[in-house]
Amino acid sequence: MAQDSLSQVFAALADPTRRAILSRLSEGAATVGQVAEMFAISAPAISQHLKVLERVGLVERTTTAQWRTLTLRPEPLDAVAEWVDHHRRDWDQRLDRLEAHLDTINEEEYQ
Amino acid sequence: MAQDSLSQVFAALADPTRRAILSRLSEGAATVGQVAEMFAISAPAISQHLKVLERVGLVERTTTAQWRTLTLRPEPLDAVAEWVDHHRRDWDQRLDRLEAHLDTINEEEYQ
């Protein structure tokens, strides 16, 4: 299992339940109980998913009086967006260069 | 192991060697040998990584005469970018609403 932080964030997002938890939290903070209610899986399983999300910094757990509140921390998504956008852009630029190259060939052919 | 396609793409990206292979291919198509030369890991390990990338559609393998060429297919990154941007945007909008709400409170306080 790769241990660099970007790999860990990608791995944390590679699960539909964890992404659904983040989607719920992107609408507002929630208690552990509120999140658990949304899913037909066991409390230990939810707890395990939350641990993964907390470890990579996507979820923050705060305790106020008897309430444990979960908040989305979107900062780790910045590195993911940066990597993905960079590789989509590289590809677009390559296509642009190829297109320009083909245009040049066409012009030379018809001169 | 989750089997939905978005989870599979996230999982494929959750490895530094696989991301490095994609980075190499984002600069241009390459043969399997050229990709293998870049990494100090065994040929079977490279082959395994390439299989993962092909399975999710991020790499296409074509065979021309004796050459096996690898090409980046960035389309699966669209769904990743969409998910990530959506969740970053949701969060930004929540912060904007919170800020607007605090402004309203402040205005009421000082009237």
C-alpha cells in the first residue's frame, strides 16, 4: 500500500460510501449518528470509513459537550484537482499541437 | 473492493508508479519497454500496473507490427475532475453563505 499523501487521498476517495459521506458533509456538518443513519451498514464499518477520511484530512471530528461533530475539510482535494487538471491540460495541449502540425502539413500539401 | 467505475479510477490513481506512468504518457505515446525503463521495478510489476490502467480506460494499448504502443486516454479523468470540483465548489458556496449570514448578523448588531 502506497503511503504518500496524494495516494492516500485517492485511495480514500476510491469507495462509494466514503464519497457519499463527503457529499453529505459538503452540505453541512453532521454528527456521527446522522451520518450513520444514512447508510445501511454497521456502526463499526461507518467508524472505519470515518477513520480513513480523518487520517487523510478530509474530515475533521470535533467534540463539543456530548456531541461529536464531523466537518468536511476540502483542502486535500486541492492536490487531487491539481494532479487531474494538469494531466488533462497536458493532453489538451498535445492535441492542440497535433492539430497545428496537421494544419501545417495540409497547407504545405495544397501550396 | 468497490466495483463502480469512479471508485476504480480513483483506486488506479492511488499509486505513485501508476501516476508516474500516466505522467510519462501525457508527454506522448510510448512502448511498454520505454515505460519499463523508467522504473526500477520488475517487468511483471509494470505489467500489472499497466493492466490496472487499461482496465479503467486510462491507457490504451495498440499493437502495430511488433510494437506495442501505450497511449494516455484522459477521458476517465473527466468524472474524477467533476466529482472533486463539485465538492470543492459546494464547500466554497457554504463558506460564502456563512460569510453572508455573519455579515447580516453584524449589520443587525450595529443598527
